[in-house]
Amino acid sequence: MRNRTTALVLVVILCFYLLLAVQRGVWLVATGKPVLVLFGVGVLMLPVVGAWFVVTEVRIGNASSRLGARLEAEGLWPTEEIPTRPSGRPDLKAADEIFEKRRAEVEAAPEDWRGWYRLSLAYNDARDRPRARKALRRAIELDRRHS
């Protein structure tokens, strides 16, 4: 619940910023000076990109929560944890067994979102965010395709 509250606060702050950007962009375009009009058009594009980003991230977050709840309800939530070093960082050499298990699960059933979701959890625990995101997006895509 805390993550959702944080995300909501950040979205509200971003929306406020985007509204200010729209206001400034309109003001720049209204000046009528060619250079300021071009700059104003550029400023007006920022809220469009920002809104797209917010909508995309919220959709991914909601889909991830929904899939996580389904995985847990099915009793398939992974119980093993990535070992950590004394510093708290993940011990990736010791985690190889978990990664291999998750990859084998995905290779055995490449069209099942569960394997991809569990792989994304392992990558996330190992702090490999780009791979975790890619696997999560694949899990969401597979769920949407088969639902």
C-alpha cells in the first residue's frame, strides 16, 4: 500500500509540473515571436511525453500487481531468495542456480506468463532492473494475449 501511495503522490506532483509546462508553453506561443513560438511548441511537447510516461507506468504497475496477486493466489509465488553478501548486495554467483531454474521454466513454457513473472522477480531481487522490466513486460503481454 505504501508503494501505491508514493506512486500517487509522485503522479500528482508530475501532473502539477506538466500543467505548469503547458501554461508556459502557451504563453511562449502567444508571444508571436518565431523563436519563442518554436520554443513554446517544444515546451508543449514535454507534457505529452510526460503524460504518456505516467499512463504507461501506471498501467504496468497495475498489471504487475494484478499478476502478482494471481500468482500468489495460485500458490506459485517463489519462496527462494537471492543470497546476499555481508554488504547487502546480491551474490550473483550464488544466485546462478535460481536464474537457471527460472530460465528453464520460461524455456519449458515460453507462452506462460507465470514463468516470465517469476523470472522478473528473480532479476529484480538481483537488482538487474532492465532484465526484470523486460521479463515483466513479456509476462504482461502474454497475459493480455491469452486472456
